Amino acid sequence: MTSPLDTNETALLANCYTNSLKLAVDHRCNSIAFPNISTGVYRFPKAEAAKIAVAATRKFLAENVHQIEKVIFVCFDEVSERLILREVERVKE
């Protein structure tokens, strides 16, 4: 299924996660916490945002082993929490 979102919007959101992780590594941080980026005022669809957040984070961690020890996804509502947990479970399989 294709996303109704512009591919540029999707890439920009993925880059937010990737660049934040790069900055964390550059500043020798071993953990990072992310809110639900762009799902509030910008109304990025929460399900799509959860997929992008987890996929971008997973990709970065796989390519930068032992750089970040802990990633926390801060969810402001139960819907976002369920979506993030679903995506995390999906990547474990």
C-alpha cells in the first residue's frame, strides 16, 4: 500500500530521526528520547509516523552498532503508544 503522503514528507521525517541520532553520537550521548515528531500541529498521520520512527531508528542502530544504548519513544497518547509498540514488535520478528 502506498502512503498518501508526499515521499518528500516521509523522507524529511525519517531524516529528523537519523540526524538526531547522529547528533547524539557526535555529542557522545548514549541514550536519546523522541516525541511523536510532527504528529501534533503538523498532523502527520500517527501510524505512518510510527513506522518511519521505528524504521529510521532501527536502520541507524544497525549501521552504528554500540553507539546508542537506549532509545525512548515518548508517546503523548495511547494511540501513539500502541502504534509504536506495534512497530517495535514488527521489527523484532
